[in-house]
Amino acid sequence: MAIKLYSYWRSTAAYRVRLALNLKGLEFETISVSLAPGKSEHRQDDYRSRNPQMLVPFLEDGEFGVGQSQAILEYLEETYPEPALLPSSAEQRAAVRSFSSSICCDIHPLNNLRVLLYLQGELDVTDEQRDTWYAHWIYEGFRAAEITATACDGPFVFGESASFADACLIPQMYNARRFKVPLDDFPRLVAIEKHCNARPEFQDALPENQPDCV
């Protein structure tokens, strides 16, 4: 049975999974679940029965379903091991997972849509204050990411091959640009972004290239 990815075009976490699927050369069907205010399809009963967390992405592979982007990446790596998105040694795999988690767990949750909506709705912050919040957490995370990536040679974060690290970094770079966060202090990350986005697997995963882009 075909792989199905329940996704929203602007979801950073879904973007990661699209990249992993593309890099592994896996065909999949995209099923749109709009997170847009006023639609909130992720909160409707049909989707909630599939994914009680009411978040995207959610991946179905035959009878199996799983949410949370990092868990999905790990599932894909174990189920479809070639081409590998994790290095061969335990030490290198740990380094890739650490870099990925620094983005998925430390940067993205603080800048996620529901957090930004809460800041503006419940706490009544201005657009300027929201953007300052956003940029602060980008800088906090990217400073460490720049050091880690600079210590490695090659066009990708960890050398000559794409890994989980690139699948997690590139969507966050996209978000930083969307919110007009200056990236002058992160030349290594910008170089990786440029290399990755020249590849068709990354181009196909761009938010504006998704069928539900509005």
C-alpha cells in the first residue's frame, strides 16, 4: 500500500518528513490537513481519530501510522534503510541526532504556529514583539548549529551525504527567511542551505511546491 503523508504546506515538521521521503526516493501521497485559522482541519473529529495529538505530520504506511516528525524519520530509516540518512558509526549517528534535536526540540517548538498565535491572542503582543521573539530563538539555536556544522567538511551538515541534520536544518532556514531573520552570522549554514536547495529532492519539498499551497 502507498505511503500517505498527512501534511500542511507550511508545517515545518511536515517539511522535514517530505525531505526524508524524497531523499530516500519513496513515493507518497500527500493528504492536506489545513492548520489555517478558520479551517483547523487538524481539530476535526475525522483527523483526531487518526492522530489524537491533532498535529501534522502523520504518516501511514499500510496499516501502520505514526506522528511526530523525528519518530517518522526514525521509522523510515529503519524500514527503508537505503539510502541511509544516518551515518554508519554510533558516534556519528549520535552527533546527527543531537544536531537534529537541537532544531526540532529547542528552536522549532518555541516558534511554532500555535505558540505565535498564543503570544498574539492571549498575551496580546505586537507583530514587532512576536518577530523579536522569533528571531531570538533562531539566534540562540543557530549559534550552536553554526559551530557544529563548521567543524565538519563537506557540502552537507555532516559531510558528503545528506542526513537527518539537513532534513531538519533546511526547513528552519526557510522559516528564518520567512520572518526576515538576518543570517549573516551563519555563513556555514547558509552555504549548506544553498547546496541543498539546488537539489531536486529539496526543491520538490519546498512549501510553495506543495499541492495545498495557497
